[in-house]
Amino acid sequence: MIDTHTETTLPDRLRAHAHRIVIGTVQGVHRLDGSAPRPHGHVTAIAPDGDDLLVLVDGRRVWRIDGTGAAPVATLDGASAGCLVAHRGDVWLGGERATLWRQRGTGFETVSTFASAPTSEDWHTPWGGAAATFSLASASDALYANVHVGGILRSDDGGHTWHATIDLADDVHQVCAHPDGRVWAATGARGLGLSDDRGRTWRHHVDGLHSTYLLAVAPTRDGVLVAASSGHAGRDSAVHRLDGERFVRCTDGLPDDLGGTVGTGHLAADGDVAVLAAPDDRIYVSADGGRSWDRVAIDLPRATSVAVLPD
């Protein structure tokens, strides 16, 4: 399973979590415990599936990494995907032209019902191109698909029917969900969207943010982390933690200047453990829900995505 190793220096308080923190890079997958399991290649996205890890390589090939090694799962032909999730026993992909694909054997089929989902006629991009499926989330029987710009669609029946959940004008960049019905949305227009009823109603949190433009969201055990900037190419990106009803900027262990914009997929958390791939290629880890951070001394190729496996 282990092909190469990287030199990693971790503070003592992070050592117990090193095997849980995974970083996708332009050259493959790496864990903070120093291992680099297959597959190699440009990692487009990664997603936990229980104790396993799903890896999307070159936008087409999906691999599964478990305790015994890595194995190919399925390949997408004739298209390119940008996100993935495990849902109801299958792998689902989202990508170009607001398309959704579902695993069928060792391949993928287009989910035709998604193209006619509610609000689909209004899906667009600010620059006039085709919208894209930006992020996916699964919680119990609910599958959430975030279209940019097209809001968040929810299916409760394996993709047969879809329900619109949030205003398209909110400009959602990432969706996360919990089995208890909570849904989080990193929006470009209204800060953090939070729903307690699977997306039927929403409230928005902006107090304490230096900007309401969010590209990433990561729920923790007792809160939520977001990455905010002045725009998709802003140079003022910062991580904030929601403390009750107000955000607090994360400054303990993080530099004032992160070196650019923290994008979707570059911030992840599970329980109290969080990981950040900063735009300057530095990796930061928190063991207390984002209250404090440590820079990890690790020599890696450019990071494309991060994940925290469940404890």
C-alpha cells in the first residue's frame, strides 16, 4: 500500500491524528503519518466513505483506499468531474455543464433527471459560461448537489426526483450535511447559510466575517469553520470559526496573510480535528476545532484537496 514517504514533523498533540489527515496533491495522495498510498496522478478531489477514502484522479478515475490497500472503483468516460461523494452504496460524481453521474459497475451513467431539476433553467455562471456541479454531500437518504450558480438541490430517492433548497442568488460554493438534518452552505453573497431542516428553511451568519464571500465550509464537533475572502481571486483570505451567533477570526497559529484564496476543498474537519491547505502550499492542522493551529512541516507537491477521516 505504501509506495513513498514524506518527511513530516508534527507537534506531539497532533501525532495521534496523523493517520486521519489526508492531502490530495498534483502527484497523488499523502497522509500526515508520512505514507503516500496509491493512486498516483493529479488528484481532483477526495472524500471519506466511512473509514475508507475515495479518490478522484484526473477528473475521471475513482479509487478506493482502505486498510488493505488501494483499488480502482470506476472510470468516467468522455467527460471530466470535479467532485465526488459516496451515497447509498454508489459513488456519485459532479462536474462540467452541471452534470451528475452515478456509478454503474465499473463505469458511470449520467443522472438524466438532474438536468431538469427545479430552477435548472436559471443555472448560470457570472462570466456567461455553463454552470458546473461544484460540490456534493450525503446524509442518510438525502443527496445534496451544489450547482454554481444554481443553489443546492436535494434528492431523497436516489436521484429520481429533486427539490430546490436555497436561493440561487446566494451563490453557493460548497455544501456539507449531517444526518440530523443540518445543512451548511458556503455562499458568495450571504456568508454562511445554515439549515436545520434539510434545506427547507435557511438563516445566514455574517457577523464577525471580514468578507461575506465564502468558498469553503467545514463543520466541527461544536461549530463550523469557513474560509472567507473578498472574491474568488482575493488575496485576503482568512479562516473564521462560528462562536455562537458570531464569527471569530482564527489567528492562533495562522498567519495574517495566507497567500491568496482558500478554495473549495482546501478546508476540512471531523470532530475536533481540522486541516487547511493554504494558498501558499503550507499545511495547517487544528486539534481543537479551529481555535488554535499548527503548521505542519511536510514536503509535498501542490495540494488540491484535503480530508479528515472519522476517528
